Amino acid sequence: SVPLAFFGGIGGASRAGILIKGGNYLEALANTETVVFDKTGTLTRGVFNVTAIHPEQEREADLLELAALAESWSDHPIAHSIREAYGAELDTSRVTGVEERSGRGVQVQVDGRTVCVGNDTLMEEIGIAWHPCHQVGTTVHVAVDGVYMGHLVISDQVKEDAADAIRALRACGVRKTVMLTGDAQAVGEDVARRLGLDEVHAQLLPADKVDRVEDLLRQTSPRGALAFVGDGINDAPVLSRADIGIAMGALGSDAAIEAADVVLMDDKPSKIALAIRIARKTRSIVR
Ligand code: ADP
Ligand code: MG
């Protein structure tokens, strides 16, 4: 039987915007030793600004329109931001054959031409030589029918409460904070340094993130728990692999909210330390 105080703990957490899907996760939260974060939408806002457009031959506006068309059907924060930057109405009937390449980008048909929009890994996979970009930010390449068309540079910002969230975790005894990202090494390192994270692993595909979490689970002590926090886009496998899967509720996809054990309704990473404190308090009442 579940002690009554667990319901009290779950109720208290829910009033703070933290949904905990069972007493066993409250117990695990109290033992949190390692917290692993996804980057985009979790530690960063997931709202990108287009900071530069570098076409190879077309006009800047044409390259941006092509990228926005290719991103018509994607739910990724990068796709939303590129459509927002384009601003005008898109004739999505021109776009067919949509293939999402998770952790890499998208491939679609626009007016019957094959358009690929994504990162270095995607360009490598389709065998296209790209021009390296030396600007700070995430590079989004565009290729049409096997020809390199140029790239956009986009940049995100860390969430306002992210640095406090990391400090609060350390203050309540969490031993290790880690960030996993599919983004470039330089972008990952920049965010990790700003936030004071212990480790960062970049350029990961969704399956690589599961491998990293398994490595980190092996490094966690037998009584300690590992929490993974994600916004949900492609994160369902990692969320279920962790001892505690925590999803950002407002940004998160339905699949992520389903796969998660804990949902943060307002997407604030600082709520994780609060959840741990509520869990510990509940346990001290139960015992
Ligand atoms: P994160 O690990 O930061 O949450 P993802 O795993 O979702 O990021 O994506 C990793 C990388 O894949 C992005 O930084 C971007 O380079 C590329 N990418 C993913 N989806 C898209 C998309 N729809 N359009 C362009 N690039 C994308
Ligand atoms: Mg993500």
C-alpha cells in the first residue's frame, strides 16, 4: 500500500506545477544523483533568431523562403523559428514527400525538387560538400537536388532560470549535471559554460543520447537515481530509459508527456530542485 503522505507530496507538487505520476517516482526523485538535460527547449528557450543568411547564388529572401517551405510540416523548434523569420504566408501545397531526419533536419519535395535542410551530419549523409561557417550559432544548410544552396545561422538563448536551476541542484546535493545535444560542439560548450554544467556531449543523434544515458546510469551509485529532462521532440526513448523521465509540459509533445514520469507544466528547469525538495520532505514524513 502507498502511504498517505505520498498523496500529500504528489498534491503539493501538483500545486507547484509539477505532475508526478506515482509514489515510486517521488521516492526516486528524493535519491536524485545525476541530472541529464536535453538542450533545445529544455535549458534554452527553443526560440531561434535567424542571425545571418549566406546564399551561394540566390537572393537571401529566396533562400529563406526555400528553407521555410521545407520546414512547413516540422514541429521542431528550429522549423518554427525559420517559418517565423520568413514571416509571410507559405503555399504548403508545393511541399510533398516530407521526411523528418531526427537530430539532423528534414528532406522534402518542393515543386518536385528534393530539398534538404539541416546540419553537417545531414549534408554528409546526402554527400554534399558545405561551406563551414565561422559565426557563433547553429548552422542550417540548404541543398536542392544535390546542389549546395547556402546556409542560415540561427541562435537560441538560455532560459532565464537555467543557471539558477543548476546552482539549486548542486545545493540540494545532486552530484553531476550533464547536457546532451544534437547541436554542434561549439554551441553545446558555450551553453554548458554559461550554465556551469559538469559535462556536455554534443553532435548526438537520438540513439546516441540513449547510449550516453546508459553510460551515465552505470556511473550512478546503486541507491542513486538518474533523471533525464527533455522537451520531448525525439526524446521519448531517453525519457523512458532514465530512472526518472521529466518532460517540459508546455513545449513538450504528447508522446513525451506520455513517456514521462514527471511533467513540469511551466517548462522551468528550476522546478526540478523544487521537486527533489518536495520528494525529500514527503519521505521524511513517511518514515
Ligand atoms: P537538441 O539535442 O539540442 O534538443 P535535436 O536533437 O532536436 O536538438 O536536433 C539536433 C540538431 O539537428 C539541431 O541542432 C539541428 O542542427 C538539426 N535539426 C533537427 N531538426 C531540424 C529541423 N527541423 N531543421 C533543421 N535542422 C534540424
Ligand atoms: Mg531536443
